[in-house]
Amino acid sequence: MRTLLRTATAAVASVALASAGAVTASATDELTGLAEELVAAGAPGVVVRVDDGRRVTELVRQARWTVRDHRLRPTDQFRVASNTKTVTATIALQLVTEGVLALEDPVEKWLPGVVPNGRAITLEMLLKHTSGLFDFLDDPRLFGLVTGQQPRHWPPAELVAVATGHPPLFAPGERSDYSNTNYTLVGMVLERATGQTYGELVRRRVTGPLRLTDTRLSTDATFPGRHAHGYEPDAEHLAPHLPPGAPPGLGFAGPEHHDHVDVTGIDLSSMWAAAGMTSTSRDWQRFQSALLSGRLLPRDQLRAMLDTVPQGSGPVRYGLGVMEAATRCGTVWGHTGGLPGYSTYSFSDRTGTRNVTVLTTRVQRFAPENNEIELELFTAAVCRMYGK
């Protein structure tokens, strides 16, 4: 299942592979054209927000058949999925600054007996995805959670137990491999080290101080306000994209229409510190600006966050909860996310002055024919952000 959900490394890595032609005279027209092309190719909806430091460009396009469910707006709340990891890493580095944690702390210090070989796996390895731990989303037992066919709450410790029931992928620190297990463990460490819940830490250290009124950690399937509806292909159209070994008849739970399933009601709060937050493009850009401008972390900790390592063989590198992606118009820092019904690209320049967000109401991994267009749209948005 992770092979379908992982929009992070593989998707952004492809951005830099786009041909380096000249940007059209009207960047806004190019964005509009690509957004319309993406919807025409089958994406239910797309939101683009570009802040070039002087002015903001927002646009929305959606398939006509989705309007009866919800009229998409640029201010709609969205599942930002793995972008949550940036918040988790920020809180961890704040606690490092305060002397509560150290990046060299072994997992065993804070979570004794939870992780095999926990003395060899450090907090920094978890944050940088170099622990070698299996991703629980690759276990078939989690298919029912992701698709909504077997709804239940998975406590963080149970998800970690699923992951540690598998052999590690490699020795700690040997290389990098993206795993949601890492950030679930970081969330557990944060709670153990502070005596506060992860949700309390998010409110007190990030969303409260920055007044992110449309951003929260999900505790169920509901949104607190106006939100985008997410969609995935119905079982018939999903079948060609399922990984080997997927159970027969695997599909998404929710109301069906127009060859799709409305997956907005799937409870994905179990993704927690790894991918459990909801937000808006405006709120998330405010968070990224505050982070990269140094408002949330002192210089040394921000430098540590942006000290990246290669992620796979592509041009994307991973730091501590932050991705560094090279595009034809310049390098950007941020993250991507993908949960059923919601695909997110949210990136900034190095200073946080300029930001770009592309939100799609379907994970394009479930519709690979749309991948190239979505990546072209993201690249065009970055070029618009840099004025190129």
C-alpha cells in the first residue's frame, strides 16, 4: 500500500527531470492551463497557491461531477498528510534546543524495549529516515485502515509493533529509506520526554503561537470547518494499480459515483505524528515561512534540519522532516504528502519569503496517467514563485 501512497520521494524527484525549456510569457496562464489539463485528465480537483513575496496567485479547478458534493475553494481545509513530519521535526528540534532531547539520544533511552536494536537507532536517524525500520504501511494488515474497509483506531504503539515484526531493511545509519514508522516513534518520544500529548505539543508550540486557526491534528475523520472532498478510483478502476499480493476486491469505502469513491469520511487519524494533520494552503505557507525564516528554531537547529542526505537515486534529498528538491527553476524546501483523496506539494525558498502549494483531491499514485501533468504543474508553480 505504501508503494501507492508514497508521493513524497518518487514524485518530487521526477520534477527535476522535466525538460528545461523556457517558461511561457504568462506564468499565470500556464498554471491555469496545466490545472485545467490535470482535471481534464481525470483529477477531481486542484488548488494552487503561489506567493512570490510580493503578490499571491490562487486558482482552483475541479471536475464538474464533484460540484454536487462540494464547490472547491482555495481556503478549504485539506489532509496535508506527510507534511505533518515537518511539524514533528520542528517540535523535536525545539526540545533539543531546550536540552530536553539530543539528536544522539538512542530510541532505547526514551522507549525502552519498544524497538529491537533500539540502542543503535538515534533520534536523528528517525528524523532523517536512516533507521532502517520497516514502514507499517507496507504491511497488509494496514490496508483496511488506509482504504476505510476495516475502520479502527490504531494506537501508535500498535503501529510500531506491526513494523518491528518485520526485519529491518538495513543497518541503522547505512542509508536512507522513507518510513512512517520513524515519525510515529518520534511522536512517542516527544510525549515521553515532555509528559504532554502530541496534540498538546502541536497546539502550544506551533499552531497556537502562529495563530494557525485552520490547522489541527485530526482525532477522527471529521474536519472542523469547510473542507475539500477527496476521491479515489472505484474498485474496478483501482485494480490495475494495486501492488502484488493485494487482497482481491480491495477498494475504498465511501459513496460511489462517476467511477470514483468519495473517501473524505475515512478516518486516518492513526497516522498521527507521521501524517495526521489537516490545514489550508494559507495556513501551511504561514507555518513554512515562520520555520524557514527562523521564528520557530534558532540558527543552529534550523541548519541541522536542512542538512540533507540523498533520498534514493534522484535529485531529492531529506533532512530532518524537510525535503530539498531541485527543479529547473531553483531549489525548494518543504514536503509532500499523500493520503487517500489528498495529494500535497508545499515548498518554499530558503528564507521562507516565497511559497508554493499544489493540492490535488486524489493521490496521483492511484492514477499514474496524471503524474506527469501534476509534476509539470508543480514545476510551473515553482517557476512562477521564482519569477522565471
